[in-house]
Amino acid sequence: MSVRSWKDLWSGVLYVALAAGFLWFGRDFRMGTASRMGPGYFPLVLAWVLLGFGVLSVVRSFLVEGEGIGGMAPKPLAIITAAVVLFGLLLTPLGLVVAMPVLIVVSAMASSQSVYDVKGALIVIGLTLFCILVFVKGLGVPMPIFGSWFDGLVPATWQR
Amino acid sequence: MELFDNLLLGFATAMTPLNLLYALIGVFLGTAIGVLPGLGPVATIAMLLPATFAMPPVTAMIMLAGIFYGAQYGGSTTAILVNLPGETSSVVTALDGYQMARQGKAGRALAVAALSSFFAGTVCTLLIALFAPPLAELALKFGPAEYFSLMVLGLVASIVLANGSILHALGMIILGLLLGLVGTDVSSGAQRYTFNMPELADGIGFVVVAMGMFGLGEIVANLEHEATRDVSIKKVEGLWPTREDFRRATGPTLRGTLLGSILGILPGGGATLASFGAYALEKKVSKNRHEFGKGAIEGVAAPESANNAGAQMSFIPMLTLGIPSNPVMALMIGAMIIQGIQPGPSVMKEQAPLFWGLIASMWIGNMMLLVLNLPLIGMWVRMITIPYRYLFPAIVVFCAIGVFSLNNSIFDIYFMALFGVIGYVFKKLDCEPAPLLLGFILGPMMEEFLRRAMLLAKGDPSVFVTRPISATMLALAAVLLTLVLLPAFKKTRGEAFVEE
């Protein structure tokens, strides 16, 4: 007995794990009755169905031939995710003037073809200015331009 | 005549300078993102959603709709010129379109693509105007049981028409439904799966999920297959098709429009399936089938008319029932709700200018695309040559700002990143994100309708099969599901998605 489809196996395992999570964290939800459904009725029924599909997928992975998972690309995924998270972390303390160039440069690292030259730097500056002008000044998105660390260092009117 | 009055109202609404301007902006942006690979209509509309808050509702809808069908046009341009379909719905267009371009007939292929799309757009505008009112009328009679069954049918149909494993599609739908339930339960006020985080009390934002899975997820997928795109394009000349081209393209355009219109109404159908189906159909019925794959004009006209028809007809369930048949329509519903309009069959009566204005704007938008795109070919071609390494950081930036501006919440930025990861992992396992997104938007609605139906029936589940409309829809869903599990059908379904 050996695994014939890794894709089926892993997606099945994932479904089972997620379903178990929904069941566990929903264990205290009131079920109610069929005519007066409580908050737990629909999600818990769905979670059991998901569990069923997960088990089916795992069983099928031993029976039906499938493809391998193929190459994962942990690098671009990790870099893009890190860039977005960094942007979120830097936004309040430092503001867009720092967070946005960081977001652009870190995301660019996800591509092996990115070149770091004067032209690239100009693009980063241009895009940052564009976003500040269009989104913050133009559309009024309340993102700080200079964050809280700049309090007192720059005029308060520059910060928003 | 009522139809005439309605269309008149629509054109009067759509022809105001403001609405014309935004229709133009919409189709222009749509074409641009259609040309650029790696940026689809879902991510673009999600990004632009916050910018529409300040607009009048009809203007916002007109622009967002323009982006959607504009993308179908743009996608075919790159498919023909450089064999790079900008959208999945133009994948088959590349087969014969690119061959025509190599033979120096790029101009004629582009013109036929644009004209057949325009034809399909015109027919569909009329079809929507004809069929939407009776459908909305019928839908007004729907009770909660009918709505619940309709959603079941919609979700099942989206599996049948989706690409890939049925089991995985089912799993993704259920997972989407579950994720949609996160937040405060509307009828009891109970917190579900919020882990005491106030940010989750209102549920996970639909845009957050869409941007994570479609925006960021697609970037990562593109970077994986990063290759230097060597784009060398010959000068496009001879835009006007010959009489022979017209003659050969007429039949395929008619058949493509018909097929696209039918498939477009079905949930989960829409543009992509329509184009594949139309191409396959032409290969069976055409007199020139030996030329297919070698630059047959029929192979451009059929999928192009079909994908445009499919894209436009998918507005019907959205406008008349308030049910999204694809992720783009789900975003349109989100846009309506943000504007304070409750989607559903009453929209047509209560928001008549919006309803008819949107329909009329589609015809105007198609006209703009036709007039604009052929002369602007040179500009789109230059756009294709922008290297992806310059584009994707900008897309990440727009995603981050867009998702923040919905609720002015940094939390949403982190959640978008999380859904980017989830989307990527599932995609690697052949679990498509589209069914999850459909389930996500339908989850809370389904629960409410199920609750109400069961309350009215005093807990007797037979209500779903004793009410005729509801029973019909469930029966259809069952038939579809059985069909799709039959080995013979499975084979054809697989083939329909396989490129030649």
C-alpha cells in the first residue's frame, strides 16, 4: 500500500485538520434545533462534511494515480509575505515614507531578475510619492506619511 | 413598450458626462490589466473598490463593470500578438490568433476579435434587457427555501464548470462557507471563531480574501515561472478584415455568442468556459476544421464572441437574484452593499436607473472598446513589453493600500498576507481558490435562508422538495452532480479544459 497521489493526500490531510479545528473551536456553540438553529448548527454540520471530504481525499490518494506536488517556491512566497507584514509593522511608527520603500524593495527581492540601480531607486521614490499624493492626499486614505517616531521632528501637517 | 422605455431610461442614465467618463476609465483600465499578465480583474476591482466609495452608486458600478469586460478585450490582444493570453478566457484565442499574427495577419485577427466581441456584447445587452425583468419578477416570489436551493444549485454548478478535481472543489466550497461564517452570528449575536479579536467581529473581509488569494497568490505563482519574456512584435498593419474573413467569421460569431450567453448565466460558468466550449464546437462543425491551429479566423471569432457574451451574461444572476456567479460578481455585490443597496430582485424596481443604466453602459462600453482599442494597439503593445520585475512590486503596493483603505485597518494587511499563503498552498495541491471565494460570499446568506426556511417549516426539511421551484433546483443540482461523476462525462470535461 503506497501513496499514489501526494496532492490528494496533502489536501485531504489539510481538510481534516481544518475541519477538526472548526469542530474543536466550535465545540461550545449552541446547536439549537432544526427549526430554531443555534449559532453552532450550520458551521458544525459543514465542518463534519469537510471532515468527510478530507477522509475521502486521503483514501483516494492510495487508490487513484495522481500527480506529484511539483516544485514549491518557498522563496518568492516567503519574501512577498514578509514584505507585506513588514509594511504593516512599519506603517504606524515610521509612516509611508519608510514603509513603502521597504515594501517595494523587499518585494522586488522575490524576483531573481530585479536590478538595484539608479533607475530602480528612482522608481521606488516615484512610486512612493505617487501613492502619497494619490491615496493619502487625493483619496484621503488615513495612512500616516511620517509615523509617530517623527513626532516633533516634522511639522504635524506633514504627518497625514 | 416597456422594454423601450427601460432602455431609454438606461441610456439617459449612462450618457451623463460623469458616467460616460467613468465607463471610459473602466474599459481603459480593464484593457490595460487584460494586456498585463499577472493582474486579473478580481485583484484590480478589489483594489479600486475603495476609490468608488465617494462615487454615486451607478457610476461606481459602471466603472467596475467596464473593468471586467474590458479585460476580455485586452486579454485577447496579447494572446494574438505575442501568444501570451492576458486572461484565462483568451487562452484558446492564442491558438489560431497567434498563428495568424505570424503569417502577417495580426491586424485582421485583432479586428475580427474586436468586432465579434462587439457583436456578442450588443446581443447580450439586448438579452439582459429582455430576460432580466421576468427573472427578477419570478425571483420576487422566492421564499427562503427557494433561495437556499438556488444557492446549492449555484455552488454545484460552479464545481461542474470548474477546472480540476471535483472532490477538491467540493472541499474548497465547504471551507469557503465555513470561513464566511467567522464573526458575529447575525441572529444570536454569538461570536464564532473570532478568538476574542475585535477585528474579526464583523467577519473576514471579502476583499482581504480576494486580494490575498488572487492578488498576492498570483504574483508568487508568476515569480515561480519567471522567464525572460522575449517580446518582439512586428508592426501591426492591415486592420480591416477582408470580405472573405467576414464571411468565415459570421457563423462562428453567432454560435459563439449563443454558447457564451447560455454558459454565462450558469454560476461558475462565464467567460473562460465559454471560450473553450466555443472553440471546441467550431472544431467539430467548421468546414475549415483542418485549418484550426494553423491560423483559422474561425478560431479567433468563436472564442472571442463567446468570452465576451459569457462575461456579460454573468451579470444576470447578480442583478436579478443578488447571487454572484463568479468572484468578480461577488465583488460587484460587495460594491453595491457598500453603497447601501441591498442586492436582490428588488434592485430592478427600486433602483431602476442603476439597473438599466448599468445595462446600457455595457453597450456603450463595448462601443468605446471597439473605437478605442484598434487605434490604440500600439500603446497596448508597448505595455506588454514592460518587464514583470517592474510591475509586481507596484501590484503588491496597490494591494496593501487597497486592503488597508477598506476599514483603515493594519490587521487586514496581515490577513491578506495570510490568505496569500493559504491560496498558494491550496493552489499547489490543485485546489482552486475560486470555489472557496464563492462559498465565502454565500456562506452567511445560505445560513440565513436555511434558518428562515426551517423556521417557517417548523423544522421539517421536506420543505425543500415539496415546494416546486425549490425541488426543481435541487433536482437540477443532483443531476449535475451525477453527470459529473459519470466516467464518460468526466472524460469530456477533462478534454474541454485541455489545450490542443
